[in-house]
Amino acid sequence: MRKSLFKIVLLVIWQIICSCNRVNTQDPSITYINIEAGYNKMEEIKLSQFTDNIKYVKLNRVESIDIQAIIKYDFTDDYNLISDFHTCLLFNNKGKFISKIGKEGRGPGEYQLLMNIGFGCGNKIFIQGYMDLYEYNLDGSFSNKYEESMLYDADGNYIKSWKFINDSLLLGRIMNDNGKAKDKALIINKKGEIKYRFVNYIQKPNENIFENNASIHQFGGITFFKEVVNDTLFYLSDNNTLVPRYIFNYGKYSPYTQVERNNSRNFENRNSDFIRIDNLYQTRDFLLLDCYLGNLFVWKRLTPTTVMGYPKTNNTVNALGVYNKQTEDLVFCQPTSTDNPLFASGIYNDIDAGPRFFPKQMVNDSTMVMWVSAIQLKDHVASDDFKNGIAKYPEKKRKLQELAESLT
């Protein structure tokens, strides 16, 4: 495998140095990817196959501000934007705290509910407060409010997953809980004015919350869009149509058959013997597929535990698929049965024996990001997975241990 250069940032960032030519939107070809066959090919894929460079960035603690977990997030080359459902914080790319973005409340410029966050043009920051869109400056000060700009129709369907695709427009996935939404996605401006519509062909209530989500990312100057309920990854053409680029063949593991969808209001709880692509990312040479395996994920915790009173036997039920665009081969990163959540799934980190890399978001054509909590990193360094791990660069392993031990 040809090496590319990655940079991993606690936030852990994976940066690939490669040519980033614009995708050819005139290419009508569709690539079919066999998920059923690829699932049976599990391999120990190592980070050193891609890179020799890893970097960890510690987000500085913000006194008097608590954030429960990173739930929503967005990143640029210069900034990290993170939030739970109540608080939104901005850091620079070295982990220094910049500002708290707005605040929860009912006063002027305050949001009542934090549904989504994202960067817009001119380093503006946007927070979706259910139906309204709030605009803020980098210092956290309020700039503008666009009332009901995210509301789609009179039935209460609204835009959920979204991303700015240029200086003034965003592409968003439509909620469809009642099954009556006429469109599956829209291109709108900040005021909510609809510029382009994309028809919804599934006129029935959603089975579970995941069906309202979509993976939206940009690569090579092109916006890519995939609904969780659809087996196709589309790209947005120059004339703003969604054109199929990759079609995923799930075979017997398909979650989208009409029998499954029509027999239960929540087929995920009834039968989890299927594979679902929750998110995907890409580079020039690869597609990385974040796949939910459900009951097919047989790698358990060695010591079952409880979380909020519920039994927990798995650290995760998601595995990472790696599709090579050149060879058209799909393999999955071999998961591990372990009590260590940072060693359960993803690309093996044989550079410094640190956390396995499982991307959370694309930042740009050459950067992906994941993150870990301080306590998880400390636990990982104290584990046998780390102690017995063979690192290509022992000095980097020693520095990671020093970083973990310095965290409070």
C-alpha cells in the first residue's frame, strides 16, 4: 500500500498529504461495493501502512464551564468547535480555548435547544435551535437570527443534518418521522428560502432515529450526500442534482428490505443481524465506512459492566471498512474483545501503541479527526493493550505516556 502522510490529533487528527483534484462531475460511472463479501474479510490494518506521523492536541480545560460530552462538532484548519446539547465551545487548532459561543436561554441571541452546529463563510459560527438558525462571531457574540429558517413544512418536519456547501447555501437532510415529507433534502439559504429540492421516495414513517440522519461531506470541491436509509452515495453535480457515485450491496445483511421495514416500528430492536453505514469519509485512494454491525459484532468486553443502570457488554458495535478505490477491494479492520474502548475497533495504531484510529469527521480533503476523553487516554496507557503494544517508534510511545500521565 502506498504511504500517505497523516497527522493524528486527543482530538486525534489524521492528515493525508496527496493531490486533491476536483472530482470529475461529468463521469457517469457508478461503482458497486459489495458490503456482504467485504464484511467477511477482517484484517489487522495498521496505521503505519498510511503514515509515520501522529500528533495529539489537548483541549485546554475551561474553568467554570462544564461540557458533558462531545455530541455535535465541526472543524476547520484553524478551529475546533464542539458541543453537547447545551453548550458550544470554540478552540484553536492547538487546543487553546477561544470562546463560548452564545448561551442557552430565552433572551435576545440565546438558543433554547442546541440541535446542530457548524462553520459558515467568513468564520461565522451557526447553531441550530430546532427551527431557528443563530449566527455568531468567533468571540462568541451574537450576530443574527434567522427565524424558522430550518422549518420545512406545516407538519413540523425540519432540516436536521446539514452542511454549508458554499458561501451562502447549505444542504440539509429532512426529518420524516410522519412519512409525509415530500422531499428528502433541500438546498436553502440562511433565511430558509428553498433553492433546490430532492424528492423523497420513501413515503412512510421512519422506523428509528437513525433514518433521519445523513452523511454529508466535501471532497475535491464536491459535496457528497448519503442518507442512512439509502444504499447510494450521491455527489452534488454542477447543476445541483444528486448523482449516484457509489452503490453499496448489503446482500443478506441489508437493513432496507421492505419486509424488515414494514413488519416493525423499530426493526433495529427486533432484528439487528444487518449492516448499516452510519457515516463515511474519503481520501483520494480510499473510502472509510463507519458500519453498524449490531448482533454481527461479536467482539465483547471481557468484563461486562453497567452504564446508567443498563448492562453494557460491548464497547461499540461499529467496525471500520476500508475500500480501496484503485483495487476496488473492501476489507474491515479486525475488532478486538477488550475492556478498553480505545482498542476495540478501528485502525491499529502501531506508531506509538496509542488509541486505534476511528474517524469522526472530515475537516478537509487531507484531514480527518477523532477525539478521546482524558480519562480514556489515561486508562489506555495504563492498560495491557498499551504496555504490550509494539510501537514502531518507542520514543513516541514514551511521549504519549508522558502526555497521559500529565492529564488531570
